[in-house]
Amino acid sequence: MLSMSNLSADQAENYYEQDDYYTQDLAEDESQQQSQGKSQVLEAIWYGKGATALGLAGGVEQPIFKKLLHGKTPQGESLHAKRINLNNHRAATDNPSLEPST
């Protein structure tokens, strides 16, 4: 079963920081991978037309990711054409897959 919920910028920031999901310390992750006998560490990277338009390339950096969640470009400019109500702003959508319990 799929459930959807909208997240504010602060909720999304907290959600991603819990496990440092997109911006985890790759050095720490790499040492864990090596201790488990795995040879490749994958990192989150910027991808797509939106990333290109914003000049984003390479690995995801937490400060830039936070700015995007709050509707700002990496340079701090607004991504919105008009003023937004921060109380109603949807920064992210959570789509967890809920497995039925047995």
C-alpha cells in the first residue's frame, strides 16, 4: 500500500537529517563498506534538467540541499515566481510503501 503526505521545508529537513539520507559522510560510509568487503560506495548526485539549470553537478551537499528545500537557489535567490506562504509551502512529498502486517 502506498501512502502520500506533503512535507514542509522544516519537516523535510528533519526527515532527511535523521539518517543523513542524501548527504551522509561518505568517508564514514566508505570505511563501513570496506569493513563489509564491499568495494564501491555510491553517493547521491545532482541529476536532470533542474540540476543543470541551477548549475548543480557532482555530489549532493547538505547546505545546498537545505536551501532548495526552503525554495532558494544555491545563491539564495527565490525559486518561486511569486511570494509563497511558508506555512502552506510543500517542499517534499513522502511516499512510503506500507507493507501489510501478517
